[in-house]
Amino acid sequence: MAIRRRDFLKSAGLAAATLGLPRLARGTETASIYDIERFGNARILHITDTHAQLNPVYFREPSVNIGVGEMAGRPPHLVGQAFLERFGIRPDSADAYAFTCLDFEKSAGRFGKLGGFAYLKTLVDRLRSDVGEKRSLLVDGGDLWQGTGLANVMEGRDMVEVANLLGIEAMTGHWEFTYGEQMLRDNLERFKGEFLAQNVFLTEEAAFNDAPAFDKATGRVFKPSMIRDLGGHRVAIVGQAFPYVPIAHPKRFTPDWTFGIREEELQKHVDSLRKADKADAVILLSHNGMDVDLKLASRVTGIDVILGGHTHDAVPQPIAVKNAGGTTLVTNAGSNGKFLAVLDLAIDKGKVSDIHYHLLPVYSELLKPDAAMAELIGRLRAAHVSDWSEKIATPDRLLYRRGNFTGTVDELICTALRSELDAEIALSPGFRWGVTALPGQPLTMEDLLAETAITYPETYVQEMTGAQIKDVLEDICDNLFNADPYYQQGGDMVRTGGLSYTCTPDAAIGARISELKLSNGKALNAGHRYKVAGWASVNGQQGAPVWEVVGKHLRSGRTMPERLGSGVTLKGVEGNPGIAEQG
């Protein structure tokens, strides 16, 4: 079903917020969703978690994103109808499609794919020209270099070229670190912007051995911040890289560096920017995840706005958080290139007096692709298009990943691991990156790589006791549902194949997982040893890359079992607005 341009514009309510500190109020729809009234004297454009998706994509937002403790029922833990009501978005509109999972397949046919760097380039240029020279800044919140086969093969070099053409002037990192220190530094030599990370320091041993660092005195590995003159005012951007890199990924990639939230160091640095450097505005470019940023905002003073990423939450309006110094706004700008955030600052007498914020879906149907960016993307992909364009399967259902417990992409991966590696149980990590494939549309190797392309993709088979399997599930569940955001690391629950269980998110640590059963209905025996297959282990493995294993399974014609489901029963979450009735 096609939709006419005028109908698209009519149906796409602008997801925007206007702030007269500290009060939030929703903006009004304009004649064109990209016509933003000029406001203030400094504009910051923000993208994050694009995961190297150069071309427009389908990406289904989650139907399950449960908040616990103080975060229950609060953004970003709202989905479906609850999300629409909270942010004033009309059902069956283009924005409902962009921001929620509701009626996804039908809406995908009406509104098409989102994102794509050629389209993003057109929009960025338009929004920068609207405010004039030296009044705008484009920043990236990390996870720019990883997420596709091309980025994996080129180790992020392709995305550096794209970032330079797009005009990114500052970025921080997460998956960028998984290419290792040398490749990271090589890429940053080519990057024309600034890589900022106030929270990455040398280990004691590395400092003793005089390892490279931006500031040897403090041990900071990277430049912590930068100050730009925007509209005659000093705007500081502070970088906050993903705090848990050596825990979430193999430590061998960053053996000389320590990470962490570094709250105390951040406060000192913000104070210095305000006092010594006379910054009129301080913006934190964060890859903490939104729950972490909300807590951080309540404890660190002097930050005007946190431009957040990592958890892939597309939140149309900033969340105002009070702290001892005033109010900090917390935002999160989605993923996969679907959104461009526009932060307009009114700066007067050395401080921010007012803010307007818009989170714009990048509808490829409404934007003309930038010719230079399209040419660059075509050139970068040229060497691999033929190898990766082979049709390996045609899915008979929607293939998606994002969601706290389930995603049909990972169910497919688990099915392939069990089948090809002859395992009783399969585990697949709860990554939040990976695009959505519509039923009936051919699936290519390039599509499969968009779900699996990492620098440690090796599969493995090992024996684990039932007790060990439960411990793994409990540990990951605590990471996802710990009431203290500082103990959360981001992703979703590990996906399981051949195993079902009950989860009580609000239960105490170690008591969230129960009623574990094998696919034959038998209870998991704590003392029995089971053959378990998986991939993306932080410990070195020797198996074939996961895309080869899944590709072989798909080519065999054994795509998916007739019945699919996460095998997870939830308890204690009745009425939680982080669960949608319709997925």
C-alpha cells in the first residue's frame, strides 16, 4: 500500500518538545515536519547508535521494555499505546510507526524505511543552513562504526569517511573500542572531528609503562571535552563513553584502559568548564544508557542537557531531572539512523535560559538523498555487493530483534545453533542492534551480517550444568532489571533456544528466574550437564563465525520452526506500561 506525500505529511505529527525551564510543553505541528521555527542562538544536532546502517532500514521498536523500581512506568520504559498517550502521538500516524511497534507491518508498507546517511545528510544540511554559519554543531553519541558486514570488514574505516562527509564534529564511543586500540587510533587519525571520553583512564600498569594518553598527569586516555563558539556563546561538549567496555566485551581489546561512570571526575570537569573555561552551556554527549543518565543527572550539577544513547530509546521529549544545582534535561535519540535530534539553546548572560527540542524521524520517503553521500556509500559497498547479495532465504514472518526477552531474529539464530551444532540448548546475546526484515522479502547475507557482524563472532559448544545455566540467566537478568541503574549495562535478556523459564523482574537478585524447562517439557536439572551452543563469548573461542552457521542453516531450507515464542513467562508485571498488548 502506497501513501501519497500529502497524506504522509498530514499523518506525521511532529514529535517535539518546547521547554521554558523547568516546564515542559509539547510543540505544535507545522506545515512540513522538517520546518522548525528558528529559536535561540545555538543549535546542536545529535545522532546516536546508527550502527553503521548506511542505507534506509526497517527497525521495529520494542513491544516489551519493562522498567522496575523508580523507573516503572516512566520513560523510556513505555511502549505501544502507553507511549502514544504519554507523548501525544496519534495512533496510525507516521510518528506512531516510527516510535512504536504498533501495526508495524502495515505501517511499514505505508511509510517505508527510515534513516540512511544520504537522506540524513540532506536533513542535517538543511537544519544547519536554517540557523546560519557558526551557530550549529553535529555530534554523534557512539556505536557509529559497528553493525554491518561492511563496517566489520573495514574495521570502521568506511564510517569514518561517512562521518567526515556528514560533518560530525564530536563523537564518543562504545562498539568502536572492539576494533582494538591500534585500529581505533588509526581511525581517529582520519576522523576530522573530536573523539571525547572523560571517563576512560590508563590502568596503573599502563601508566607506569608510559602508555599513550591525552593527559599523562591525570591518565585520561582521550580528550574529555571541547568548547565551541556558537552564536557568540561558549558551548562545551563533554564525552561520556560506554562505562562497561571491558565487562561487556573481551578485555583483550582494551587491556590498558579502565572505564566506568566516573561521577566524581565528571563533576570536577564540569565545574572547571564552568569556572575556568567560562562555558555558557555544558552538554554531556553520553553513551551511558538512559536510566544511567537519569540517575547521573540527579547527582552531577552544572550540566544543562544530556544527549544520550546506548539503550536505543527514542524518547520524543526531554526528561527534566532536578539536582542540587538546578535542572538537567535527559534525552535519548533512538538508533539505526532513524532519528535526528535537534537541540536549540537560548543562551543569555552566560547561561541557558530556554531550550527547544525536536526528535525528528528521518523518513526516507520525504527526503531527497544527498548525491555526494550516495556516491560515497555506493563506492564503499561496491567491492562487497555481489558477494553479499545472494538470497539465502525468504522469511515467512517478521524478523525483528529489539525487546527485553524475545526477538524472532535471535530465535532463528538459536534454532540454527541447536540444529547445526547438535546442541540441546542455545544462547544468543541480547544485542539491541540489528535491523528488521519484513515477511516475504528475500533475506541476503548482507541482511544476516546486519544481525551478527562483530569482531568476536565465533560460535562455541560447551557443557554446562543446569545450575550454571540458571546462574547465567540470573546474572544477565540482574543487569537488565537491577533497581540501581548504575548496575545496568544496557542490552536485553539473553535469548534461549530449547529452554523456557519464568521471570519475575521485581524479585530479589538471584530469585528472578524459575521454572526452567527443556523443550521436551522436562525440568532443568541443576546437577545435570547439558550441551549448550552460543556465540559472542567474551572468552576466546575457535568455532565458525555465527553468520556462517546461520547461513548454512538458512540455505538448507530449515528456516524456522512452525511455532515460535520466547519461552518466557512473566510474573509480577501486570499492568506495566512497558508491555504492549500488540507486538
